[in-house]
Amino acid sequence: MTIEELFKDKSTKAKEKTEIISKWILDTSLPTDELIAFAEKAKDPIKGTCIEAMEYATKQNPNLADETVFTFVSNTLTEKAPRIKWESAKVIGNTAQLFPENLELAITNLMTNTEHEGTVVRWSAAFALGEILKLKTAHNATLLPALENISEKEEKNSIKKIYLDAIKKTKK
């Protein structure tokens, strides 16, 4: 079955589609560049499912992400659909340690999402920025004070906690 056929199949539920695609990524029967090429042309709900499958796969095996995947999800952080923003942020959080030289765009777009009205978008931006902060790259000179500032303003304790935990680990 191809990815096109999977999405045309109305008998397969959305969650199942995510699981099937992530299995294809994990067993390398679906190359990530093919998935990205498909997702780039897809409507938001399908694109969101493709990125969610990448998130699921990279949580189990971050090394499945190459520079193309990282650049793709760094760019999709600016999409309008909240689901695309939050799934992309989670992929970045799962894989940032593999791309310490390529964090600029991801950080810029994640910082924008820290002000999003959606709690899940802000939570996932906090997760990704926290993971980046823990890498202790040169970006921390500006990232650390920025995240301390954001954590003071953040009203949701669940999101604030992510920032504070990352800040604490960075200062050890």
C-alpha cells in the first residue's frame, strides 16, 4: 500500500494511519524524503498526520531524522494549523541533539510559538526549546534569559514547569 492509498482508505481511522506511517518510517520502507514530498503537497489535516507519524518514529529512534526532516519541521512551525505547529515542535524536541549547528531557524520559529494562544502549541514549543537549552550550545547566551523571561509570564503551570526544569538542568 502506498501513502496515497492509505489516505484514500476511508476504513482506516486517523490514529491508525499515523501508526502505519510511523511503522513504515521505523522499518525504513517509507523514506522520510518521500514522506516530506507527499506532506508538502497535502492539505493541513494530512500534513499534520504525516508530521505526527514522524514525531512518533523520532521519539523511538531520533536517528531516523536527517537534515531534510529537521529543516522541514523547522519551517512547518510557521504553518497556520496548530496541530502542524505542535507536532513539528515535538519532532524538533526529539531530534535537536543531532543538529546542534542547525538550530537557528528552529529557535526563531519556536520562540514565535511561545506566544500562541493554543496551550498545546505553547507546551510543545516549551518542550522543544527546553531540549535545545539542555544541549548547552552557543545559543544559550540569548536563549537562557529569553526562556527565563517567558517562564515568568507563562500562566499555565504545566508549561512553566518545562521551562524551569530545563533552566535548572542548564545551570548545573
